[in-house]
Amino acid sequence: MSERYVLGLREVDETRVAVVGGKGAHLGALARIDGVRVPAGFCVTTDAFRRVLAEAPSIDDRLDQLSRLNPDDREAIRTLSADIRRTIEGAPLPHDVAAAITRALAELGEEAAYAVRSSATAEDLPTASFAGQQDTYLNVVGATAILRHVSRCWASLFTERAVTYRQRNGIDHRAVHMAVVVQEMVFPQAAGVLFTADPVTSNRKVASVEASFGLGEALVSGLVNADAYRVRDGEIVDRAIATKRLAVHALPAGGTQEQAIDPERQDQPALTDAQVVRLVQLGRRIEAHFGHPQDIEWCLVDDGFQVVQSRPITTLFPIPETGDGENHVYLSVGHQQMMTDAMKPLGLSMWQLTALAPMQAAGGRLFVDATRHLASPASRAGFLEMAGRGDPLTRDALETVIERGFIPSGPDPAPSRTPAGGAPAPIETDPAIVTDLIESSQASVAALQRDIGTTSGPALFDFLLAAFDEHKRLLRDPRSMQVIMAGMEATWWLNDQLQAWLGEKNAADTLTLSAPHNITSEMGLALLDVADVIRPHPEVVAFLQEAEDESFLAELAKLPGGPEARDAIGAYLDRYGMRCVGEIDITRPRWSERPSTLVPVILDNVRNFEPGASRRRFEQGRQEAAKKEKDVLERLRALPDGQRKAEETKRMIDRVRTFIGYREYPKYAIVSRYFVYKRALLSEAEGLVRAGVLRATEDIFYLTFAELHDVVRTHQADHQLIQRRKDTFRWHQTLTPPRVLTSEGEGIAGAYRRDGVPAGALVGLPVSGGIVEGRARVILDLAEADLEPGDILVTPYTDPSWSPLFVAVDGLVTEVGGLMTHGAVIAREYGLPAVVGVEGATKLIQDGQRIRVHGTDGYVEILG
């Protein structure tokens, strides 16, 4: 097909992004919607851009150089991107390209004024808006000036900010091409932006309008304060009329100029109320066409609206789909599981298939619909009590939703095995129960490992579905639920009663130190034992300091002491190698698959600890707990009715020490089974790659379990679907999931309602008592650990895989967490003062700052 260098706006739509870019495709689609007016114009296609690039000298070499630069090397990016821009702007336009543009101008009117606007192929997409990354030129007059500005738009693909944006989002510079939109200039009385979803709250039912006099450039560039409106269901629910001292207007000879607004007009609204409502109705029509909330730029001309741009709002968190039109409230599973990162499709579907509660996916995360429990007066109080015990922010957010009347009262939910807010009947202290549960789980995993090796192909998926039933059976074991609840209830009882009787806050923190059967705390201590094996061998230590890939274990055997080091790490991986950060996502690389992740932690342990630290730490914790128990019981006996209080407390202490460690075991059992499932699925993927069905084994991560089953059965894969899923996953990674999400799209964070916190302190949830002061180490990746004695770990969340770091720090601060989540349990096990649920901690606390963690009262002071 011959190249076309110019296409009219009405010749294109959303399917032509590769030819006219995101902006051009959206404008073409807008021009086709009944009742939507778009200024006339045309697109200079990406064919023209590619032609110019192909004829420009040495562009190819410089693009190679650009792709190799570090996104943080701003100076190098600035220099090289400026060089590329100069080359493109200076390149002569091929005669036939220039002729096509001037012909299109002649048809519209050469003497008219035009807006010349960049339109990249990776722009205005549902997953990435690239807003403001390239350039727009207004009121350009004359063919010569328009041709010059087309070249400038092409060059703007390589502004420093556009280059950096692509590099940070993993987008190949060669994969993005630039078209240019040339449109008749509009000279409006007023202009502005319309968001069809509230950009602050993300509520999809509320539209937001900003308006100012003159061209919208004044508003977009921040020159003026705009009138602001919020509209819901056809009514203005909020308005703020700004004092508007400046407007941007077009000049007759071309270009624009700032002009002062007459004083008597400065406080007049730029739009009437009726115009605001009409504008939102127009926006809803556009939103319905594209199927996504839109960010729309509009102009008011003679009481009619013209739309000059519409792009998806990519910062909104998606809403789980129900299709019933009813109000729903969703709780984030990730905040309960300590994994708020985006998950890939296989990870989402595997967790859904093996979880006990129905879950819905949105934004790469999982949510549980809590609507029925909140609608029922009978279950609501217990549900809120349970939520508040774990995370006060979640409870506060839910209470906010209830107070608004968002959920009408409804019938009681059907009874379940473990009703929300209600615990199973307490069980007496019997260590044999925990031992039996652990042995039963181990036997089940061993049987799974043995039997899964005998099946493959489509039969593997039938086997796995049966394995998932066994998986859920183990999780549902009423004894397991009783043990978990008994430990948690005993912890709460001790904290509540000992504060009431003795004035002690969080007394259970010390009483649970070094509790038995805690697989997660044992995992952290076991890595100290690995360090003991390595420490006496300096050549092994030096080798590990330089180890960068996964071949290091095989290389270790060649060094003095290497075989012992290799065996110690291997034994650790045999027991704990199925773990990793974000382990609820089966697609995440496990420690056994990427053992180099553990090397920095091992080296920290070698440097920071003396031999035998593991046994000493465990024994020290056990003795502190015993001493605390003795002290508490003696003080209780001295109180009125003290003997009864002491006997009740002793029973609860025994119960918590017997049962609280098991709280960590079901998660360990889950990820143990997950690793077996994963290895079987990867084996199938390797066969599909050999057969040419898939391009890479990791492609299966972007398919659901059912879709992967179909690929194995049919030996056919949709590569375009896989690529779309990869793009979508990158978008999901940029989103922050809310604790509580409504079906209107509003994310509700909740707030702490607490007095007595010093001004400027960061408030969180106290989960492990004590006060500690030290250097903050803000660590986002376990593999980048570099800790010294006395450090305080600050991180977004800690799932069990982070526990090896806990032995090397003196305190913990996280952005996500609850009283009984893994990080809190292990912090108490190790006696670390800890505050969790500190919103924005990793941004508000700088790495290396000195901080004080108040683990008893739940706040963090930044000391400098």
C-alpha cells in the first residue's frame, strides 16, 4: 500500500493510532460522535515522520545511544535528546511530504490560523496518557510557518521529559512514532478542561469542570486560577468562582498574548450554570463512546462547545465489574496479605481459585465485596470490630461509607463457617493440635509433589483443579481456624485486660517473644545460621560481595569453604526457597529461582552478628517472655480479686504462646503448594515454547489459568492478547490500590482518630511496643538491603519474605499493615518496636534520616 502523508480527521478513528497517533485518532473518533463539534483539520501521518527520520543523518546511532542511557542520568539524556531534536528540526521536508501538507491547507484555507499539535502513537492510550509530553503550537498562520511547526512537533518526541517518561515506563524509543494534528484555530470566549470522573476522589459519578476566559492555554499552563465546578446527576454540587486577572488570546498575525481582564469581569463566572451542566452532558456522551472516563479540553464559541482534545484519565483505579448497577464496597485483599503490588493475570486467577472467599480483580489487585456484611445491621458491628482490630484505617474508611448512607440496609448474609466478626469457639491449650496440623500439611505437600510429576498436558489442569480443592480443604480445617483465632483472641484479651488492670499497653508484645512453631521467625533466624557457616571463609565472603547472577552457587564449590557455604544455602532454600517478596503472586520469582536475592541479607548477617546469634536471640526472647509473665502474674495477685485475674491471665498466656506461632504456618503451606504448581506450569510452558506456540515461558504469566489451559489444549496462543496484558500490567504497576473502594470508583483511605500525638509526627498503628531511635533505612527491594546495627527498616509492606531483615534492625515502619499481619507478628516475636499503616512513610521519611519509633503509642518522629 502506498504511503499517505496526510489524512483528514473524519477519515480516522481509534483504530488508526499507529497512523495518526493517540491524539489524532481520538479527535477523529470525536468528530464522528453525533452532537460533538471538533474543529476541522487533518493529520500529518507517521509515514511522514518515518520518512524524515530515515533521511536524517545518524539518527539511528543516536537512538541506540539513547536507549542505553540510565533514566536517572539527566544530563546525558538532556544533551543527547537536544542533539536529536536539532537534527529533526533542521532536516529538510521531502518535497512530496510538504506538498501533501500544503494541499490539505489549501482545501481548508491557507490564510486561516491553525493549531499545530503533536500526536504520538504512545499517547492518549487507556493505559498511559503521556499528557504534556509533546508540544502544541497555537495560532500558526501561513503554510511556511505551519511546515516549520510540523517539524518542531516531530522533534518534540525527543524532549527530555518525553524520553525520560518512555525509559521509566519501559517503552522503546523506536516503537513510538509521531503524527501531527493541524486544526483550524478556535477563538473562544471561554475554555477549560472537563474530567468525567472526579480527579481528586476518583468518583465516577462526579464530573469536574475548570473554566477561564480566553484560550485554555492560560489554565493548562497555570497562569490563572480557574472557576471550578463539581457536577453529579445533572446538578452542580460544588462551585468556586476564581478571580481571573489574565486571559490568553490569539494575535491577528499569529501567536498568542497574555491580556489583562477588565476588573469588573474578573470575578464573573466564565460559564453559566446551565452551560456547565450542558458541558458535563456532552462529556458523558464522549465517555460512553470511548468506554473510559475522559480528560476533555473544550472551548465555548457562541454558546456552543467545541472539543479540541479527549484522552483517557489513566490515574483512576479501575472498579471491579458487577454489572448489576447496585452500590458495592470492596476491601483490598493486598492490604490484608501485605502485598499491594500489581499482580499478573495468572497470579490473580490462581489466588482466586485457591482462596476461601470470592474475590474480584481490578487494577491488578484483588478485592472482597463487603457490601452484604455492611448492609446487615446484625453482621455490621462484628465486621467493623474485626476490621478495626486488624487495621483502624480500614474500619474508619468503612464507617465513612456507612455514614454517607451509601449502602442501604439489607438482609443478613448467609451464615458461613467463620462468620465475619465472630470467632470459632475457644479451644483449650494443647500443643499436640499445632503439631498435628503442621504434620498434616507437610504430608499433603509431599503427596502433591509426588503425584504432580506423573501428569502433563491438559490432564495436568484437571489434576490441579483437584489439588486446589485439597488446598482449600486444608485452609478450611476447623482446627486450623480455631488455633489461629485462639491465638489472636488471647492476644487481644491480654492487651485489653492488662491495660485495664495494670495500665500496661500492648503487654502481649513481650509475652509472645520467641513463641514456638513460628515458621516465619524461624526463617529469619535460620539465615543467621547460614551466615555462621560462611563467616569463617573470607574468600567466600569476598566472592559473594561480587556475585551478580544465579550461577554463584555452582561457582562457590571451587573456593576454600565453598562447598560448606553452598550446602548451607542449599539447605536453607530446600526449606524456605518457595518464598519471595509478593509471594501470593505465583508469577513472582522465588528464592530458589533467584537465590542471589538473599546474598545481601546473608552478607549483612556476616558483618553485623557474632557466631551463635540465632540461638542467643531465641533464648533471650524466651527468657524475656518468662520474666514478663512472672512479673505480670505477681502484680495481678496483689490486686483485689487478684488470684482469679492471675489464673485467667495465666491461661491466656499459655494459650497465646502455644497457638500464636501457628498464625504464620498456613501462609507457608500455601506458598509451598504454589511453588509445586508453578514448576509444573513452567514445565508445560517450556514445552509450548519448544513447539513454537509461545515466544517465552514467562508469557504464561499474562494468561489466566483457564486461558493457559486452552492454550495447552489447542496449541494456539493469542500473542496480541499477551502483549496487551503486558502493557496493561505496566499501567497497573503505576496505580496505588485503596484500602476501601466503592463501586463509584472512590478510594477511601480512612484516618486515625487519636489524641496525644506530637505535632509533625507520622501517625500509624502500634503493633509492637517500645521506643527506639536510629537511622532510617528506606528499602523498597529486599535485594538492595544494606543494614547496620541500630537501623530502622522503613518499607511499603512486609510479607513473610522480609523477616530475614528483621534480625538485623532495631525497629520497623511500614505503610501497610495491621495488628495481626505477618510483619506485626514477627516484629513482636523479635521484640522490635514497630508502627505500621503509616501513610506515605517511604516518601515522608528520607533514607538516612534519624527517626524515633514509638511502637507503644503508634507514631514516628523525624529527628533530622
